[in-house]
Amino acid sequence: MDVEIWARIQFAFTIAFHYIYPPLSIGLGLCMVFMEGLYLKTGNKVYHNMTRFFTRIFGLIFGIGVATGIVMEFEFGTNWATYSKFVGDVFGSALAAEGIFAFALESGFLGVLLFGWNRVSPKVHFFSTIMVTLGSMFSAIWIVVANSWQQTPAGYHIVGEGLKTRAEIVDFWAMVFNPSSVTRVMHVWIGSFLAGSLFVMSIAAWYLIKKKHIDFAQRAFKIGLMVALISSYTQLFYGSKSADIVEKYQPAKLAAMEGHYDTLSKAHMYLVGWVNKTKETTTGIYIPGGLSFMIHQDFNTPVRGLKSFPAEDRPTSPNIVFQSYHIMIIIGMLLIGLTTLAAFLLWKKKLFEKKWLMIVFVWAVALPQIANQTGWYTAETGRQPWVVYGLLRTSHALSQSVTKNQVIFSLVLFTAVYVLLFILFIYLLNKKILHGPEGEGESVHNPRQQEMTEVFSEHKEETGLQKNKDEEIEREID
Amino acid sequence: MATFLGLEYSTWWFLVIGAVFTGYAILDGFDLGAGAVHLFFNKEESRRIALNAIGPVWDGNEVWLVIGGGALFAGFPAVYAAIFSAFYIPFILFLVALIFRAISIEFRSKEPMLWWRKMWDISYTVSSIILSLSLGLILGNVLIGLPLDAEGNYKGTTMDFLNPYSIMVSVTTLALFMMHGAIYLVMKTERRLYAKLTIIVKNTTIFFVISMLMLSFYTLLYVPHLSIRIKENPWLFVLPIIMVLSLANVTRRITQRRYRRAFLSSSFSISLLLILVAIELYPSLVVSTLNPAWSMTVKNASASEKSLGIMLIVAAIGVPLVGIYTSFVFWTFKGKVKLDETSY
């Protein structure tokens, strides 16, 4: 295997691992905004404990998300230097905007969210929670804008040639609002809301099964369910809109997603199947003409198939594209079914009696995670062999000076570190859940009084009282 | 290229990147330094206080690195590509240390066992030291220049990074951060720990002054291209003088126990150091040691005028905002550290 494959494996592995965490922080952040909002509105202590309980978990998730995220930013430069030079002019502004508008916002207010309970008033704390959530959502905007530009480039022109070829920005807003960015940002946001809300529901459902913290768990479950129900239906809309955009701008990707080879015939929609790349066939259970109907609202209109593209422009692994796309769709449907059922039972006041459903929800935390992952596999493997669609091939994007051994070395190192990180994450998460929301202290929301004491102690210091005391202690130590 | 207030966009962007990295050195410098001296504290409570002194702000400080990296990517894509692919192994180790540092801070307090806490304390200090050293190593190599070909591809080997000059810059950076971090901790602590820290501050200041002196002599004798501009413009010599005075002021303020002013002084010294670096490097960002004509400068390595213009607007809106909420966070957590149940 050559450098390209290793560098791709490394990027895929590090980004897939990273992507466990940001959607969780976005979705959990949103749920926390509702929890703390309810606390401010009702004054009910249970919402206070709930917010604090999830804040602790949020800190854990956020920490790993940041650490693994910086790896991504650096990896562009280390492994994909030619790509960086090519896209830098366009992409750099999105990345810089992410850092300055989004990342700084969330990391700045994170300190107040985690440690400010006794330092600021409840309203200021609530404001910080909102800022952290908004910051993480803005982060998603810029990153998805940058990625969407790679899928559907706009607002640029090409200058230079050979290794010096690069895309230069012509119209910033055309770059930001390229054909796929808005839909994909929404798609990613909603995917994140699902990840966060099912995470909350999973923990709550587990408490309900164990008959612990009942009041807390029921209320948390309802908040999660509300977010998940709305999200799963809106995702249906943005998901299909996303597919329409793929059909229009990346027809080869769509053909791979549906395993559609022959242009001449009507296009089927597979429910499950297997794509054979060498024989150029797809076998499985399908709705005859389903894809034609989805795209053209007519069962017999042909859809452009993979065979109509030159072999070197087709997605390199159509079966991966096909399978991940279908897993994502199936999970999307499952989530709609599950949340609808739960909402119906809640309305009938029978939800929390159904133990089997609670068991399902404990495990359902994995569903949005898998769907988010496979969704990105579809988007990224479907874009191959291009790294910037139609402009730059992945094989031309590598760093010229980086050797295979360097890439393998770093891949092994990252794998070892990430495995360790994941084990520790699960262990600590489990511990926090076992510990439960009880035993959260009262928040002392009287910052002004505290400030007065501080001013007083500073005053003492100025007058030298403190100074003498410190000198005494120092003498003792010496 | 279009100009703003008489300076070309690319020069403005050079200044912006310089300012962001200066902010990074001042802010993350103190928490890296605090990490580097962490094992000098013996008691569990002291270690907790030291950790919570940086607790609410270290994440925000690290963001400056992300912004700096993004700004370099955006403003000078060719330089970003050249430096990151050249320093492959150092950057990978840097990233691993960064991950370990983040999780040490986060995980340490999650278990009460002594071995658990000790393990993360060691990991915290070691990773903080590695990060400071590798930042210095990268800076040192950028200062003396890299073997880059006409396309900006690195032509040296991994071991070339460990040259004497870069190692000296590396050690000096560590010393600087340790001093800076110790002063910050003095500001945030009281009583015994405070007293102990005043001693650490003295020792780290001595460490820094010695390594800085050695580095300065070495630079003057063996790396002449780093003092050309000052030789040609003698009035610039006022900058190193101010820097020495500002350093002297650090020690003065410490003996006066005006630690807040000592901290401002050491932050000011860091800025001056980086301003000197910028003055000597400009207009180059990375000098090619193979052929001076292949050096990457603000002229030949910058992004397009359009892109730089957009990003200057982004920076003009964004930087004051970041300033406002950074100040808000620091203000919220001002004063001595008080442990409560939300602490690490």
C-alpha cells in the first residue's frame, strides 16, 4: 500500500473518532439549555441538579472533542500539504472564522459553565450555557461550509499550474452559501441534536429501569424525547433535500449511493443490497423504479448510472458508499418510529411502564452515532476519487515530503492514544452515571457578596497585612 | 496588492498572525508553565489549587493556537503547508502531548486513588514540558531557516531539527513559560503554597535569565541574519533594552510582592521577544537555507488579496469580541483560588 492509502486511513480514523464528540456536545448543549431554562422558569431544584449533572458529563465530552479536533487542523498541513496549498485561499477563511467566531466563544464560556456556578448569577450562568451551545453550533457551520465547498465548489477561480495550482476566492458569500452548505449544516445540526437527545434519554432510561432518581429521570427523558421527536422528523426533510443536491451536483455519488449502474433502464431503490464493483451489478431487495420516482416523480424516467462516468471518475468503493448510505437511512426511519411510539405512549401516560421500551432506549444511544458516522462515510467516500469535487484528486493532494513510514508511525501512535482515550472515556462516563445526579451541592448565587470579600482581602494586601503574614509563613518554610 | 493605512494586506496579515501567536504565548504560556512546575508541589491540596488556578481558562487559552494555525492556513497557505509537513514528527508528538495534557487535567480529579492522581500529575507535567519544548524547537528552526526547495518542500531529515540553536531556543522557551506560569500561580494562591511559589518564581527567573543570555550570545555570534535589521536601524536597539528592563522589573515586582504587576511585566517581555522575532524575520516567514530566493515571504507565500481582505474584516470583528469575553471569563475567576465541589 502506498502513502496515499495510509494517509487516507489516518484521516478517516482520526476524523471518525473525533466525530463521536462534537455532535454529542452540540446536542447535549441544546438539552442543557432547556434544562437550565426550566430551572430558571420553575425554580425546581431537580432541573438545577439535572443541569449540573449533565454539565459534568459535558466537560468530559468537550475536553476530548477539543483535543482530537486540534489533530484535524494540524493534519491538513502535515499529511495533505498540496491540498492545503490548493484550498488555503478559499478554505482558510472559513477555518479562521471558525476559530475566531465559534471556537473562542465556546471555549471561553465553557469555563463559566463548568466552574461558574458559585461565581455568577443564575442568569449569567444560563447565558454562558447558551453561548457554549451557540459556539459549538457555529463551529459546525464553518466546518461544514468548508467541507461543502469541497463537495460543491463555488465562488472561486483557479490560478497557477502543476504543483502550484490553487483555488482563489472570488466571492466570499458565494463560497459560504455554496449550493450544498445550508442544507448540509442543517443536516449536521439535526444529526447532532439526535445524538445529544438520545444520549440524555439513554441515561434517563437506565435510571428508570434501575428505579433510581425517578423524578429526575422522567423529566430528563421528556426533555430528550421532545428534542429527538422534532429532530427525527425534520431530519427526514433535510436528508431528502441533501440527496436532491447530490443528484444535481454529484450524480456519480448518487449512483453509488443507490448502486445504480445502467443509465438506460429505470432506476430502482434498494432497501438492502450488495454492490459488486467488478461485475458492475447490484443485488438486493428493491422498489422497482423507486429512485426514478424520487428524483423525477416518475417510475420510468432513467437516472444517470455509474457506467456513464469514466472509470477514473467513479467513486472508488461504491459498496461502502451504498452500505453506509443505507445504514443511515434505516436508522433515520428507526428513530422516527421509536420517538413517535414513545411520544404516543407518553400522551397515553403509559410510557414509563414499558420496561422493554426503556431497555431499547438505553441502547438507542448508539443509533444516531452510527447514522452520523455512516452519513459522513457516504459523503466522503462518495466524493472520491476527488478531494475537491471535480478540481483536485485525492492522490494529488498529499504532502510531497512526507514518507510512508512517517504516516504509519503517526497512525499507530494515534490509534494507541485514541483506544486508551476511548476506554478512559467510557470508564469515567459510566462512573458518573453510576454516581447519579444526587449530592450536587447548592449553587451559591451571590457573586456580589463574594466580590466584596475579595475587595476586602485585596485591600488588606495593599496595606501590608497579608504581606506580613506571608513573610511569617515563608520564614517558617525556610 | 491593496493597502490599508499604508501597509499591504499581506503585511497586515503577518502582523495579525504575529499578534495571535503573541497572545497564545502569553496565555497558554502561563498554563503550560504552571504545568511544568506542577510536580514541585507535594501536597494534594496544593496540586488541586494549582490545577484549579488554570482550570477555567486553559481551554480558552489553547484556542489561540487553533486561531493561530487557522490564520496561518488562511493567510499564508504555502507556509502552513511547508512548516507542518516539514515538522512532521515534532508536530505529531506535539499533538499527542496536547491530548495527554487535556485529559490529565480533565481526568485527574475523577478518581480519589493516590496512584491515579499521581499518574495524571506526572502526565500533566511531562506533557506541559514537551509542549513548551516542541514549540521552542519549531520556533528555533523557523528562526535559523529550513532546507526548503523551490516548491516549499522540506529536503532535510527528521534529526535535522535537533540542531544546537533550536535546542537552545527550546530550553529558553521552557524557562520563559515556567517563570511566567509560576508568577501566574503566585497571583492565584495564598499562604504556604504562595510562599513556596515565590521561591519557585525566583529559581525559574534565574533559569530563564541564564538561558536567555546564552541564547542571545549564540544568536549574535552564529546566527548573524537575526540581527541585521537592528544593525541597520540602530534606533531599534531600544527594543532589546526595554525588554531587559521589563525583565528586571519582573524580579523587582516580585520582591515587592506586586505579583499582578510582575505578571504584566513578564507578559510584556514575551510580547517584546516576539516583536523582535517579527522584526528580524520580516518580510520572510521561513528562510530557505538552500537558496535565499526560495524563502517564503509575505509577498510570494500569501493568499490572494481578496481572501486577505475578507479575513482582515473577520479579524477586525472577531478579535475585539474574543477580547471582550476572554476578559469577562478572567474577571469572573479573578482573585485567589477557592476550591468548591465544581473544582477539579
